[in-house]
Amino acid sequence: MTNLDDELTYGRYLQVDELLDLQQPLSRPVEHDELLFIIIHQVYELWFKEVLHELDQMVEHLNEDHPTLSGNQLKRVLKILKTLVAQLDVLETMTPLEFVSFRSFLANSSGFQSAQFREIEFLLGLKTRAHLDRFAANHREFANLEHRYRAPSLWDAFVAYIARQGYPIDRSFLERDVTEPVTESPSVQEALMTIYRSDADLARLCESLTDLDEGLQEWRYRHLMMVRRTIGTKPGTGGSDGVDYLRTTLFRPAFPDLWAVRTRF
């Protein structure tokens, strides 16, 4: 009898043949740079999957009162965000003329429609019902996003954890509607002030969460500049507003209390 383990190869384990068949340019004749465009965005989706995997584990550690374990996931996500930004350097090697050579073949498809990126936003507390409704036609994407929309965010998990440790958090925050975006909370800021002054381990976690928020904003800014460099102020594919929409996403912190508290030291 053949041992299946003996037949396992690098290619079979990673399904390399299937993976390499997933790049299917639509331009006719095929434009050289469309392959780069497809690969970059497919890799983004793979990294988004990993970010969700890590942040879900981080939430679980916080819910189980093991914040030090969550630091491992956070460190990895921060490295991934740096990688996402670096990938834009590769994409920016494509000139506007090279992009326009196949842009019309993208039809209504747009990065605006990335369900996984919306999941990341929702998990971080940046929730908008309109973004959820845009995915109603795809059952799987809608179900995943609706779960994120109705679930507590990473910040909710963190604040709930420090409340269980005895830091006084207003009940209005702990019982807030988690489908709404996170807003500043005076009681949370008071707790953060105490943490920074008396709990070095938790303070380091707060700084890492700030790094996460800053890393997301850095990616947004670089993404906006890449789009502006590639298509200027033209509307984005799929009917999005392109640069104008991306500009509205800048400087919207996921964890506003971590930024507000800095003026109080």
C-alpha cells in the first residue's frame, strides 16, 4: 500500500499548480502589466486573510485574559502591514500609460469591493452599514461581514479586558452598540493614563495597538498616493470616487482614545 506521506511534495502541499493557474488576464491581446496587477492584488488578499487570522487569535487571547500572548499576533500583523506598504513600491513601477492599457477590461471590479479589507476595518471597529450592504449579492462575503459587523471589535475586547482587571470603565461604553464606530471615552482615557503610569506590560501593548492604528493609516496614505500617481483624479473602477474617496479615509483612527490621551501627559 502506498504511503500518502511519501507522495507529498512541495508543489502538492502548497497547490502550486492551482495557484499559478489563478492569474487570468482579461486584456486582448494580453497587456504585459496586467499580470503584475493581478498578482499584487491576489497577494494582498492572502495577506488580508492572514491579518484576520492573527487578529482573531488576539481577540481570543484578550477574551481569555492572556494579553501577553496577544502580543505575538500583534507583532506579526505589524510586520505584514509593512509588507503591504512595500508591495505598493512594486505596483508603482507601472506607469499610468501601462495601467490604462488594460484598465477598461476591469469593468466594474474595484479594490473598493475587497470584502476581506472591509472585514479588517470592521474587526478594528471602523464599521459602516453601507459597506456591509454593498456585499448583499454575495452570500459568503455578506455573511462574513455581517458577523464582523455585529461582533465586538478588537478595541472592545481590549477595553473589556482592562475593565475585568479593575480599571473603572463607564458602563455606557461596555454596553455600547458594537455596530457603531468607536468614539472617544473619558473613562477609557482615564484608565489609559493609569496604565501608562503604573503597568509597563499593558503600556507596551497600548503602544503596539497604536503602532497597528498608525500602520493602517500609513497603508491608506500610500495607497491613496499610488492611485493618484496612476490615475490622477479620475474616478476609480467600479464607479468609486477614486482619490476623493480614499482621501476621506485618512486620519480616521481605529483607536481614538490612544491618540487623544497623548495630549494629557
